[in-house]
Amino acid sequence: MTDPRRRKPAKEPENLSDKETDGDDGIGLEVSDPDVKSESDIPDVLPSNDSTPEVFKKALSGLSSRWKNWWIRGILSLAMISFFFLIIYLGPIVLMFVVLYVQIKCFHEIITIGYRVYRSYELPWFRTLSWYILLCVNYFFYGETVADYFGGLVRKEVPLQFLARYHRFISFAMYLAGFCMFVLSLVKKHYRLQFYMFGWTHVTLLIIVTQSHLVIQNLFEGMIWFIVPISIVICNDIMAYLFGFFFGRTPLIKLSPKKTWEGFIGGFFATVVFGFLFAYALSNYNYFVCPVDYSSETNSFIIDCEPSQLFHLQEYTLPSLLQSVFGWKTVQLFPFQIHSIALSTFASLIGPFGGFFASGFKRAFKIKDFADTIPGHGGIMDRFDCQYLMATFVHVYITSFIRGPNPSKVLQQLLVLQPEQQLQIFNILKSHLIEKGAIQQ
């Protein structure tokens, strides 16, 4: 007798095994599985709560919602900028922990959305596995950072030597344990959704963890490579908002209906000018331009060096058009200021697409913000959607156009080798330098 709950296709698909046609997750087959829902059946995420402090609500109660939001965003933006400069003053180690905190908070916001959207499924181990895999990935990346930049400390401590030598194997073993846990957690009729959420976790890791690691890498190149990119993204966000608020008339993109061409173009020019001037201000101080080094003797970070050519004033001849406009034939600039134009251009023209991507993600799940952590701004991820894209660009820019081979990293690798291997490398290097005439035999 035919089961009325199943619809038989007009023609049976060919080349399908019994296993493929009988499974609960047959792809491309029409099955009335009550546990597999279409997009229209996906439950909405609960709306974010209004986290605006009561003192703001009372002080701004007489204003329209448009101006009330403007004042709330403005006041809290100034507060966040002040906090940003405070942590810069506290030094690199505090910045590293702040980056780690922001990464964990952004990961939590995205994973929470996935959990709340599919809350009715009660997937086993989903959140536990997500946080465990986050731990594994952070162990891998931060272990690499410790091995690269804290070489002196690693050589002094025997346990750290063992962890540094077998770091990648330990990281892989930890991830493999999580992989096996995921396979063991698979439950019939939830297979497709469990693999979907497994992919959700890994894409989140790709977007959040790997790029936050690049922020740390940029920081060790010199605090200026950390401060300037973050600052110009903040500047672009603020100026685009202001230009759009006061002059915006033409919609820019459907994903973000409030974004306008006036804000986009005004933000671009304001950001380029700000980045150019801010780069000049920071280039005068060794604290910002010198690479961050860790001293195992003092157990502290050292930021002192002879600045590279990027941070020495050089004379440039202006194009004839600019000469006629400004009346100057030459100007003195730091080469880093020229690079700041490239950074500002990316932050203004490509960086906003990180925000558009986040807007599309939020629209897909019918939410306004990732969270309600910051009144008027949303969650931490709402503030860092463009920053992560910018961090990747800065890292690629440094490795492509700025940084050459790093002698300190080469030396750290040499010191790990056996004495006979070090002697062999010494003899090869000595012969090479004699041939070049750099030393005498």
C-alpha cells in the first residue's frame, strides 16, 4: 500500500544506490522530513533589546528618534575612541589581550545567532564543540606568535621548547579530537543541519580568528601599522555617517538602505586627508614606528630602534598641476604618508564592503544588529566588520611592498638547530661572503 506522506517522482532517478534513495538526507529528492525545514520555515532570531542607558533616554526624550540616535552614537563613539587611545597608552601586551577579547566576543555573537535561529533542534554538543574548536585555532595561531616573537623566552624555558618544537602536531591532535567528537555527535534526521552548523563554525573561525591573528602580526611590525589602519576605518565610518546624515539623498546599496553616495564619497575624501595627516603625526615618534620586540632579559617589550627609511623625511617634487595649485615645487614627506593614501583608499572604497557583507548576513536572519552590547551601535561585530577586512589588507600590503626577510626570525630558527647543523650553515655563509668580497679569508 502506498504511503500517502511520500510523493513518488514521475521517473525514478538513475544511478542511485539503495543507500542514496533510502537515506534521511537525500540531496535533490523530495522527502517530507519534518526535521528539515525550508528557508521560509527558519525561525526568526529574537529582536535585540534596547540597551540604551536610562540617563540617555531621559536627557534625549524630547528629540526625534533620528536625532536621539545621532546623539547616542556620537557620545558613545567619543567614549570608544577615548578607550582606544587609553589601551594604546597601556602598551602592546594590553592591545594583544584586547584583540583577543574582541575576537572571542565577535565569535560569541555569530555563534549565538546560529544557536538561536535553530534553537528548536537542540543539536548535541554544538556550542561545546564550537568553543573547543575556537580554543584549538587560538592555540595554533598564538603558539605561532609566541614562537616567532618570544624566541628568547622559549629558549630559556624547557617546557616551552617542547611545545614550540611540536606545536603544529599538538594543534592538529587537538583539532582531530574535536573532529572525532563531531562525528560521534551526529544524530539521525539532524545530519544535514549538523554539517551546516559545522560549516557555520569554520566560516566564523575563518572570518574572525585568522584575521584577528593578522591584527597581532601587524602590531609587531610597529604600532603605527596597528593604529593607523584602525583609525582610518573609524574615521571613514564616522565621516560617511556624518556626510550621509546631513547631505545624503542618493541610496548607495540595497543591503544598507541608509548608506548614501554622498556619505560614501564624503567619507572617502575625509579619510584620505585624515590618514595623510595622522600618518605624519605618528611618524615622528619611535614609540609608534619601531617594531615591537620582546626582551627575555627584562621580561618586557622594547620599542626602540633607528627608524627605517619609511619614517625619515624625504623631498618629493610635486606634479606640475599641483605646483600651479599650491605654488610649491617640492615638499618634504615621510614615505609612510604615501602608503597611508593606499591604506585610506582601501578603507574608504573596499572596506565598507565588509559592512555590506555583515548587513547581508543580518538581513538573511532578519536581525538589526549582531547584539546589543553598545547602545546605538549594536554588537562588537557591528563595529569590527570592516576592521577585519582592513587587517587582512594591511598584512598583505606589508608582506608585498614593505617587509623583506626578517633576520631575527632566521636567527631564531638557526638557534634551534643542532651544533653541527649550525656549523655547516656557518661554513656555507662564510664561503659565500668570501666570494662576494664582504670578508677576507
